[in-house]
Amino acid sequence: MQAAMPLAEKQSTLAEVIAAANQIILGKEQQIRLALACLLARGHLLIEDLPGVGKTTLAHTLARLLGLQFSRIQFTSDMLPADVIGISIFDRERSEFRFLPGALFSQVLLADEINRATPKTQSALLEAMEERQVTLDGETRPLPEPFFVIATQNPSSQIGTFPLPESQLDRFLLRIELGYPDRKAERELLEGGGRRDQLPALAACFTPDQLAPLQSQAAAVHVSPALLDYLQTLIEATRNSPLFIHGLSPRAALALLAVARAWAFIDGRSMVLPEDVQAVMPGVACHRLRLVNSAGHARPEDIARLIHATPVD
């Protein structure tokens, strides 16, 4: 049995993961840290951005650095739920049905361009993301541990997309955007070529058995009553704001707390600070809040104004 990794060593290894990922995804340390915090908080990640900015590469990078089994599904408009979950076929030799698992049965699932699939196929992920199991032909099958969905989607303004329903969006703990690289990072990319070719050379920093204790320790980071007061005040501000059709739900509040704990853990601290909540709130809140005066969701600047207007006692 593998010896437990000391806490100081775990913190050092998390820093190694971030540093190694920074060599592949240039100039995006904030987004890399958010993606890692999402995994430590046992959530799922939605990356929304234009094609070609590194969404798929980020998913591959995290899976390799964390030593996790990886599978990818390219979502298209003609996909069926069975293409995701798997199918039962009749085995003539045994005279019984045999289940052939789909790509869903992996530790890291990249659901690439998820909003190009129809709502029926998108819904195949609902039970898996919430319950970490799937039910087919009356039988429930557990999914591997850990189970982490990284979904990418193109902006809804692009042709051939099916917007994710609110129930599907709420399954994602965090939503991030990568955006264009800054001038320095793009110059480094142009001089050194694409980074995807370097993925096979990445060495795993963890094993899957070492990840579960990390998730437990992140969930145990101390939260003071004063911090909970501040978090509740922020949640209530979203509910009272005239900007949004409705505010954040209790489940979203739990999500915000879980990611703030993971963010503090990555920083090597034993308690959550208001700055941790502020750092992760846009990723937790934007895809859950719809603006009153438009069909779109809240933007990071909307959440930034709300945070600025909410005092820290």
C-alpha cells in the first residue's frame, strides 16, 4: 500500500502541477488554478470560448499531470445518448446481454463542444454529473473515482449550437473563459510552436489514489463564522440585485464555499479568506445568473461590481 504523502509535499506537488501546466497553456495561470480548484472541490468544469484558444489542450494537460484515465467525446448534432453512456449487446455464446461502456466511464471526460449536441444527448450527462453513476436497462452502474467532466462549448452566437438548459449548466461547479493570450505569451507560442506536441512528455505528479485525500483535505479547510456571514451577504446581494432575473441558489452557495476552500488549499492556507471567495465567485456565479435586460448570462464585470459594493466586515 502506498504511503500517505505529507501535507507539505502535497502543497509542493500542487505547485508543480500549476508550473507544468503553465508551460503548456501560456499566460493563463488564473484559469489553470481555477480548473485545479474545481477538481479538488469534486466539481465539473465548463470552458466556454472561441475555437483555437486552448480549451482541449487544458483538459489533456490536467489529466496527464494528475495521472488520471482520460477519454474524449466530440459532441455532434447526430450523436445519441448511447454514444456517451454505452450500450447492451446480446452475447450469443453466453445467451445474455453484455454491457459495453461508453467514454463516460473514465476518470476525466472531455465533452468537447458539448453544445453542438442536441438537448437529448446533453441530458445523458445529467445523472452522471450529479450522482456519479448511470442507469441503463434498469441497472445502476457506478462511475470511476475520481470522476471529473471538463466540457467545452463555443459561444452560443456561433452556428450549429444548442444552448445548455439551466439544469445542465447548474451541474458545472465552475465556468471559465481562456481568452486570447497576451502579447508576451503569444510571442512565446509563435517562436516555440504549438504546445500540444509536448503533452506525451508530461509526467504525472500524482496518482489517482493520492487525489482523494487531497480532495478531503481541501474540503476540511477552516471557515470562520465571519467568513460565512460575508459569503451569505454576497449570495443575498445576487438575490436582491436588479441586474439578475433570480439570485444564486443554496446549492450555488455550497459550490462557492467548496471552491473557495480549494482555492485556499492550493495557496497553502488552513483557512478561507474573503479574497478566496472573491477570486472564485465569477467562475461560480456567471453561468448561474441571467441578466434582466438581455438573454445572456452575467459577466465577470457584473460580479466584480457586486463584490465591490458588498462590504467585508
